[in-house]
Amino acid sequence: MSLKDASPYPFGAALSISKMKNTEIYNQVVKAELNSITAENAMKMSNLAPSAINKYSWTDADFFVDYAEANHMRVHGHCLVWHNSLPSWVNSYNGTKAEWIELLRNYITTVVTRYKGRIASWDVVNEALIDNGTPRQTIWLTKIGWEYVELAFRFAHEADPDAVLFYNDYGQEYSKVKLAAINDTVKNLVKRGVPIHGIGLQMLTNINQSAQNMVDAITQTAETGLVVHVSELDVALNRDKKPEYVINPTDVATQKSRYRSIAAAMCQLPESQSWGITTWGVGDPDSWLKGSPDFPLLFDMNYKPKSCYQGVHEAFAALK
Ligand code: XIL
């Protein structure tokens, strides 16, 4: 059985436009196994508005949404506001606070409106906190102030009131301080009426991280009452980044067990709170971890299912 058929929640991956266009085996696996997709890069600001204010490049994002619709998949939009992936015209933009707010409003409104009704959910703000739980120093913070977070959600909600809006971040599984800070920050915003509906846990992790920490991250995030998305999952084997690393059975077994624990923890959430799991890439050739062999994904270098793929299935089978 495929992941999407066995899973009680949507199961997806981040996809690259060039592989969607050129790699047959990749497309076969995506279409057979997944029912939710996130653009790995195609919907980031430097891709959508690379060269100048109010000059958009929609081709790749349009292709992505068309592909999802043709294959009956959900699209998770990633990401509207992020300190990385800023086009140079933003970095050099000269404006007052009011003009920066207008720039943010205009960008978010334009992008969300274009795909209104076709993109189910958005990572509205990505990585706004650092590991000690304080605001990250970004251009948005400098030019607008912390208010930028709340404004971003309000602008996105105005543009598409039906879209499910996420605050997305990493580190919940390795830092209890950051986990609590993210959840408290989001809860406080929600209490003040800011339209945030969910929290995304990137969960770009490795086998050295304990299963308990991964499960706690999911469970405690769910205690906010908001929707939970494991949004960028990978479980690297080669945590020491050794160039000579060779896959071995012990590490493979740990990887399987970690994937099973994460999939099982998501199964414990009420259906209304589970946005599902998205892996950051499909097979090991797609991993964003470059420079050392890591093998963090569910399919191998030839896009054949790995032990960890079976681990996810075991979590689903245990539900029956
Ligand atoms: C990464 C992509 O995978 C890379 O191809 C790109 O060069 C940089 O961004 N957290 C995120 C993702 O939210 O958008 C990042 O994706 C990985 C870390």
C-alpha cells in the first residue's frame, strides 16, 4: 500500500521543479505515494519576485499548483516571510516603517490572492525566533519591529480567509527552550486575535536525537490546540558529517525507529489537528544536506523504499 493510502493524515514531500519536469522515477514515486506537496524553493520570495518590486515570476509556482491539481494533491505554500531567500531589491529597499509595511502587505496580498482557493495552507512566517526563544534579527524586525509577524498573518488572512496559516520553525526537538518559546509566542498572538491556525515543526533532524524529544515536540505543540504539521522532516544518518561515512545496519535501524516514532506521534493527534507529515525531499538524491553523505529520506538513491519507509508503514499498521 502507498503512504497516502495507509496514512490517517496527508503525507507529502517538498518537490523540486526541475525534478518534476525531468526525472521520471521521481514523478512515479510522488504520484504513487503522496497526496500533499510543498515547493522546496519555487514559492520563496527570491523565486517569486527575484528582480524588482512588483515584478513577479510566476512560471514555476504556477506549474507547481497545476501539477498538484492534475494529480489531486494538496498544496502547502512555503513560505511568505523568511529572513533567508530575500531578493537583493528588498535588502537595498529604502523606506520608512510605513513603506516597509506596505511592501510586506503588497507582497503577501499579491501572492496569496493569486493562488486563493488553490493553496490550502501557507507557512506565513518562517524561523522568526532563535534558539534562546528571542526574535531573530531580520530585516523585517529592523524595519518594522516585531509587529511584522502579526501583520503578515493578518495580510495573508485578508487575502484568503480559507487558507490555514502556519508559523513554521525548527529546533523544537532539540531545544525545550525554543519549543516552549514558539508555542507561547504563537498562543499569545492567537489570544490577541491574530489569525494563526497552526504550527509547523520543520524536524530536520538526525538519528542522534532521541525519539522521546521528537515525540515531546509534537505532543507539546499539539497542546496549544492548534493544527500541527511536521513540515520538513528528514532524519540524517551521518550526524558527524564525515565524508567517508558508510551506511551500516545499526544506523539504518535507528533511522527506521525514529521515522516510526514521529509518524506514530502524529497518529495520536485528533484528525482536526493533524496537517500531516511533509518530508524535505522524496529520495536521498534530493536531500538539501550537501557536502557529506547523509541518506535522510524515505527512498534510496534509486527511489526504492527504505527501511524507514517500512517504519512509517508500521506506525500506520499499528492503528488497525
Ligand atoms: C532550503 C532548500 O532545501 C534549499 O534548496 C535552498 O537552497 C535553501 O532552502 N528550512 C526551510 C527551507 O524552511 O525552506 C529550507 O530549504 C531548509 C531549511
